Amino acid sequence: MKNNHNAAFHQAKKNLLLTLVSGGIVAAVLFYWLLGPAYGIGTAVGVLLSLVIIALSPTPSLHNPQQQQQIDQLQTSLTQRESQLAQLKRELQQAQEMVKKGEETAVLDRTARNRFWRHVSHELRTPLNGVINFSHMIGLGFYGDVTPKQNNYLSRIEQSGWFLLTMLNDLSDLAKIESDEFQISLTPTDLQSVCEESLATLNSVITDDDVRIIRDYPDTWPQLTADERRLKQALSNLLRNAAKQIEEGYIALRVQPEPAWLQLIIEDTGEGMTPQQQAALFPDIGIKQPPLMVQEEKPNFGLAVAAKIIEMHGGSIQLKSEKGRGTILTIRIPTGST
């Protein structure tokens, strides 16, 4: 009977030992997972060893003063860690509130800036149109004869006026883009008219007879559904940018229809760009944009607007350029026809 009692006692102790060791392993792993970054793996291992020592002790170890002290220290550490975590949680909440306030402030600042640009562009557009129209009329002799030198000056005034007016329009569009007010309206589009009117805008940029305009058009024009005004704006901006970089040679506009797609290729024999120049980005207007033709790595608002217009048509822009060998810009947009 006594032997059976001893066997049962040892079996119970063995089961208790296995339970404590298993629980100790789980507790140590959990302790390291929760507190490891602050206390390190050594503390977690110490917890496991303490529990193993308790389990292997021949007498009930919960009354052992030394082990009880270790448990008390562990409890104190856990309490301190809990307090630290609570403090970190409060700091995180405060940081999140600050970020939220910062975002709200940024939105308000952006809204105020966009409102300012719209107001400025509206106020300046009328006098600029007056300067452009009057200089053009004077150059045509409506108010008397002008000398060739005077006519040259008037031509420069008119070109500068068109440049400023275009920049104002681009800034106004950028403000609309940032405030999500920039929209397109897709309708059947006369692609040939878009191309010809876009090329006509080069007359105010190209003044040198050494630069030729090449038209490479298809025999049959494809059907296209697009925002005709916006597409013309994008193509004009890209063509004018190419014209600014060329002193002699040619600018070519190639139209290449594909099944369900349209390619518009702008090729110039200008100075080209280095990889660093090609990597330059547009002004940050909250959209991903491809690197396009940027003069002297300065922001080009017209290119930013052009990229957005092409993007809103479901298209893309690709650039191929080499310093000293010109630039090829490929625009791909869906035709919208079935």
C-alpha cells in the first residue's frame, strides 16, 4: 500500500513538473514577445529558469524566500513595463492627434493657396489679353505704320504675353488638380484638328527658320473619344517644351494608330538630356508622374498639367533622350472606340 502511495505521489509530482516546465516555456516565450525589446532575451530565459527551479525543488518552493523575492521582482518589473506601455500608448495617441492636426492645417493651407492662384490668374488674364491683342493690332498697322525694328519689339511683347498667359492657365489648372476640381469630358474628337492647332502654337515659340516642322500623319485618321480641349492643351504644352530646347533641326509630330490605342510621338533634334535631367520630377501635385522634358531641372507647370491630362485619359507618357542627340516623347492613349 505504501509503495502504491509513493508511486502515485511521484507520478503526481512528475505530472506537476511537466506542467510547470511547459507552462514556464510558454510564459518565457510570451514574456520575450511582449517585453523582449525592453528587457532582452536574458530576462525571458531567467523567467524560464526560475520556473524550472521552482518545479524541481524537493519542497514546495513557493515559500522559499529567495524564489519568492525573484517572483516579487518579476512582478515589479511587469508592473513597471505595463506603466511604460501605457505611457507609450498615450504618447502615440498624442502624436496621432498632432499628425491629424498637421494634415488638416496642410489641407487648409493648400486650399488657401489654390484660392489665391485662381484669384491672381483671373485678375491678370484680362490685362494680359489686352497687351497681346493691342500689340498684335499695332504690329498689323491698325494705328499707323511701324518700322521693322518696332514690329520686332511688338512681336516679342506678344510672344511674352502668350507665354505669361499660358503659365497662368497652367497654374490655375494645377490649383484645380490639387483640389480635385480638374475634370475632363470625353466626346468624339477631331484628332487632325487637335494636331494642327497644337502645332500652330509653335509659331509663338519658334522664330528661327532653321527649325522645321514635320508632320507624319496616317492616311486614315482613327476615331478618337477624348476631351478635345484638354488633349489639345496637353499636346501644345509638350510641343512648346520641345521647341524651347531646339535651335536648329526639326520637331516632328507622328501619329500612329494601333488597335484600340493611339500613339502620338513628338521627336526633336534638340540638345537632349542627361540621365540626371531625365530623372527630374514634376512639381508635387499628388500624382505619380513620369520624368519628362525639364529645362535646367526647373519645375515645368505645363508638363505637369499635360501629364495629368494624359493620365486622366487612361494613357501614359514615355521619354527617350540622349544628351546631344535629341528627345523622343511617346504618348499612348486609348481611342475609346470599340
